[in-house]
Amino acid sequence: MASAAATADSTIQANGKGRVLFASLIGTTIEFFDFYIYATAAVLVFPKLFFPASDPTSALLSSLATFALAFFARPIGSAVFGHYGDRIGRKATLVAALLTMGVSTVVIGLLPTYDSIGLFAPLLLMLCRVGQGLGLGGEWGGAVLLATENAPPHRRAWYGMFPQLGAPIGFVCSSGVFLLLTDFLDDAQFFAWGWRIPFLASSLLVGVGLYVRLKLTETPAFLRAIENDERVRLPIATVCTQHWRPLAIGTFAAMATFVLFYLMTVFALSWGTTALQYPRKDFLLLQMIAMFAFAIGIPLSAVFADRRGRRAMLLIATVAILVFGAAFAPLFVAGNPLRVTVFLACGLFLMGLTYGPLGTALAELFPTAVRYTGASLAFNLAGILGASLAPYAATWLAAHHGVQAVGYYLSGAALITLLALLAIRRPAA
């Protein structure tokens, strides 16, 4: 035990606080940038270039369906990368996950369109989207553990919020790129080749992320697990048989987070630029402004979570999300950009409040030996339940029953999450 403690202390000193936090932040920023440029293109580009143009509504729904594919691939990524993360270490697994995501994204930027190769275009797009899902499925959990397993016990939520900050930063960067392309290119240039630039530029960001992560050593908690011979042969089997209760609780506890975020981003962009007829550039700008509210909510929630507990912060945020569901119809309206900005900012601020401590809370549900697999799997199963079909379902609800039906959909998800949070027990050791 003394040897394990000494090894852990030397690892913390070798990594350094700044290096650990930057490595966890830069990786998730890149991953979410890649994920969001696909989400934006799924609304603005892919329906026109990768699917038959005869029926615009069907093309949009088909594009949103490819967006959903990644969420079904993410639990597979959690199982695969989680296995190696719990068996051979966090560092090597994080590097592999970043490469998987990065290569898939760059290839999307090179794909021929429907006019060139017909049905092979959406099939190849779907394949790349699955690759993105696999990569992000392994990335998020590892980045959270990189931060929290290097953190002092009383600062775990603060450390754990750094990879969470990658979400708003990645979104602002992706939206910013599309805004710049809108400014400097006309529609013909944008749809001919301009949309490819964000996907190809991702290769530069991946290079930076790999450089930073290759400089790190293993986390102290994982080194202690090796020293104490705590590793299990098949982490996914252990999670499903011995830790199924925290897995189920964690999945439902994260569900409303996913529903809220993808309603505020993908659905809002789609509905706002079609049914509400806001110009593409204007709506992207509104989302970028609101995204700063998301970024502010994350550190605020982390401070509260370290002082009062992760569950307490998540419960407060979830109740607020449930109430926010009633604000859809009054706020998300045509012809009033200010009201829409308030709508987006309120929703994304609540997103920050629930997202900030979520990674730490999920990680603390599982012991070190299966923490990578367990936390990643819970998070990404929640993605299937909460996000994979959210833009599609919300678009259908809004078209058939009005925008307020989407708000009720969000409130229902928040109620389920609230019940799951009430079932959380003490954190795992």
C-alpha cells in the first residue's frame, strides 16, 4: 500500500495540475468540435448533398437519422475503449479514442456526394458517423477519469468540470467556423466545397490533442489498481453483473442532460431556420451567444457540487429543467430574436448546471477497476435514450402538436432523471 501511494504521488507531480486539466479539456474540445460540425452539417448541408432532393422533409429526417447513428455506436465504443482503459490504462486508450474520432471526421470531409455516387454517399456518411460515435464513446469517460483521478478528494467536481467545458468550447468553435464560411462564401461555394473545410481542419486539432496526451503518465488511481491487483478480466461483464444498479441509475440520471442539449442545439437550429424562418447565419449567432451561458453554468455548478454534493446540484438543476419545459411555446417563436436568445440562454445555462458535475457523479458510482467502462457506458446509454432520437422526435412533435409538445417531452425526461438521482447512494471508493 505504501508503494502504491508513493507511485501515485510521483505520478501527480509528473503530470502536473495544469497539464492534466489542459489535456482533459483539449481532448473533449476536439471531440465535441468534430461532433458538432456533423450536427450542424446534418441540418444545413447533408440533406441537400447526400440524399435525394425530391423531398426536402424526408431528406432532413434521413440526415437526422444518420446523426442518431453515432449515439447507438457510442455504447459500443464505451465497451471497447472502456475494456482497454480499465485493463491497460487511461492514457493509451484516450489516444486511440481521439484518433478514431479524428480520422472519421476527416474522411467525412473527403466524401463524394449523392450526385457523384448515388446511394453509396449516404452509406459512407453513415459509416463515418458510426466511427465518430465509437471514438466519442471512448473519449468522454477517459477524459473525465484523467481529471478526477488526478484530483484532490475535495476538488473532484472542479477537476471533473474541465472535460465538460469542452462541450461549449467545441460548439462555439464549430458554429464560429460555419459563420465565417457564411460570411466569406456564397451559397454555391459553400455547398460545392466550403462545408468540407471544418471536417478537414479537424486534423490539425487532433494533432495538438495527441501531442498533449502523449506527454502524460497514468492516473494515480489506475496505478493503485495495478499495484493492488484490482483489475478484472472482462470489465463490461463485471459492470453488467455486479454493478448493474449504478449503471441503470447513472443512465437515467444523465438522460435529461442529453435531451436538453440536443433540443437547444440540433432541434432548435433545424426548427428555427425552417419553420420559424430565421436566417442560418443569424440563428447560429444566437446559439453562439447562448453557449456562453452554458460555459458559465459549468464552473458554477462544480463549485456548488464540491461544497454541497454532486447529487444536490444535479437535483436542483433537474427540477429547473422540468419547469423550463413549460417555456417552449412562449419563448421559441418567430420574428423575435431577443426572446429566442433568452430561450436558448436559459436552456443552455441549465444545461451547464447539470452537465458540470455529471462526469464526476457518474465516475463516483463505480470502483476504479471498472470505472472507465461503467461511467462511459452509463453516459452513452443515456445518449441513446436522451439524444439519439431527440431532434427527430422533437421535429415530429413540433410539426404535429406544436412547439409546446417538445417542452412537455423535455419535462418528462427531467422527471425520469429526477427519480434516478433520488436513488443514488454513496460514491464508490
